[in-house]
Amino acid sequence: MSEYQYFEFLAIDRPLSAREMDHLRAISTRARITPVSFVNEYNWGSLKADPVDFMRRFFDAHVYLANWGEAIFMVRLPLEAIDEKTLEPFCTTSHLTVEKLPNHWLLTWSLLGETEEYDPFDFVEETGWMARLAPVREELLRGDLRSLAIGWLRAVTTGEAGADAWEPAEVNGLQEWTGAQMALAEFLEVDKDLLAGAGMESRPGQSVEADETVFDTWLDQLSQPEARQYLRQLLAGQGVRAEREVKRRFAAWQATRGPVEQGRHRTVADLRQLAERAREQRMLEEAGARREAEAVRKKLRDFRLAQLALDFPKAWKSVQAEAGKGHASAYDAACRQLVDLRDAYDEQALSASFQADFRQFLNEHRRRKALVTRLVKAGLCQAA
């Protein structure tokens, strides 16, 4: 099998200039380049540039996939969006790393050739990874750190984080992950029971409804020039930037309002126990779902058998019509109908009548070897 690599880059904060697009085109004549994106696939060779350099200079998000199992997701964040002390505890394994650029942080989540069941073509085309993962960047800009926890949970999944290792930091709201965070966990192949277990003893995320009075207290402390600055940003079409800055300011103010309530600090061993509880709960839920699905299936089948019993001659005409078509899919349909007919006769305590009618049908079609083979396989008759 030839090598396969997929590169996708996304510009979010600003579009590429014409000069920058020309520069990218000089690097790759085959890439699909727009003012906000660069996409290329390689079956032979590779990108003739450093993806990290692309991120430093042009783009805000990057997805890379290779058919030997390597998968990388990068985001670039303004330095003021998050402080180094917050990032460092999560960036202690190969699965989540951080690089400090002159004006940005470059965060990289990695899956490095550790998966065995991997089809890169379906992986790229059927899942649309960039569209699913890109919202992680905006979540981080708004102060949601759960995607950092997912990077560390990958290290727990692989065993890179030992049983005695502690969680890097307490992150609230792990009971409920966003769609982008679930996509990131899937991308990194984080154990789904571990993901569920991590939320079992996590404190809830901030509730906007519950904090209305806190918001008002903080807003009352804003000076007129500060409030005016944010309003000017809104009027200038910089609403996203204004929201990010307001939320960062509010979070910093909250941190100064006395001691922060501490939740339980957990080890990897604790998380594995919680994952086992989550697995047991999942299995019970899946078993219940299977029982419900089976009950629905049985109800529908019982209804179908009852309908067949209302007019057996009509049902036999349908079977004869399918058998007479003389091709594989029609034989399959005839066989399915005969199984239903047999069971419908049984429900009416008319098994002997079915056998008599079936013998007549079999005598008429005995030369159709492909049909007879299907009937034998379905248990409707024995091989000659």
C-alpha cells in the first residue's frame, strides 16, 4: 500500500492576503487554496514545507493524517488568551504539547502511530475532521479548558500516565462534553469509558443563569472608559474579540474573590476505577437498548405475520412472482417471504398446511438450483 498523507490548514482570525496565497501556491501547485484554507493530499511525496511554519505564519488550525496511524491537530491562540501556568500542567506528555511563539501559543494534540485499525481515506472523507475540531479553538479562547484535559486523558488511555500520576488540574464540567470536544476525544482515540468516568466526580461548569447577580456585581465595577471600549469593539464589528476580552477579564476578577473551592484531586488509579463504573453503566444501558429494540422488532414482525395470515393465497402469489424472476436478489426476497409465511402458518397452528403448499412450490422450482440452495440454508428444506 502506498503512503497517504492529508494536510488541511484553516485561517480563522484573518484571511490570507493575495501575496500569501501566491507564496503557498509556489510551495504546492496541486493544493486547494482559498483565502481561508489550504488542503492537499499526497499518495507519493509530502508537503514541501514545515506545517509548524505554516501555523506560525498563516493559519490558526491544522489537521494532519497519515495512513501509518499518525494524526495531529494544532491550534494557534493569542498569548493573552491563556496564561502559561494554566497550560503547562496539561502539556507533560507527547499527546499535548505547547510552543510559545512571539505573539501566539501553538497547541498540538497528537496520535503518533499507535492505532492498528485505521483507514485514512474513510477517516478523512467521511468525518470532516477540520469542521468538527476547529470549534475547540474558540472554546479555548472563551476559557473552556476541557480540550486540554482530553489531551491528558489520551496519555491515561495509552498507559503513558502511571497509576500514581495526578490530574494536571481540576477542570469543571467534565460531565458534559461539547461536540468539538467529543470529536477531539474520538480523533485521539481516548477510551470512551475513561471519558465518561472523568465526569463522574467533576464539579459542574459555570451556570450563566445561576451567576446573573455575580455578573451584575462585576459590571458595576467596570469604569466608563472600559465599558466604552467594549461597546466600540461591538460597533466596529469585533464582537467576538469583545466577548473574549470580557470573559477573560471576568474570569480574572472571579479568581480574586477569595479562596477557590477545591474539588477532589484524583489520580490515574482513581480515574480507572471511575472508568470501570462507567463501563458497567454503559453495558447495562446498551443491554436495555438491545432489549427495547428486540421488543420493537418482535412487535413489528408479529404484525407482519398477522397481516400475512389474513390472505395466504395472496402471499403465495407474491412468493411465486419473486421466484419466477430468476435472479439472485429475487431469490433472496422469495426466501425471506417463505420464512415469514412458515412462521405465520405456525402462529395459526397450520404447520401441516404450510408444508403441503411448500412441497408444491418446491416441486415447481426444483430446477432453480440457486433458489433451492437458499431454501436449504434458511432451513426450509433439506439438501437433495
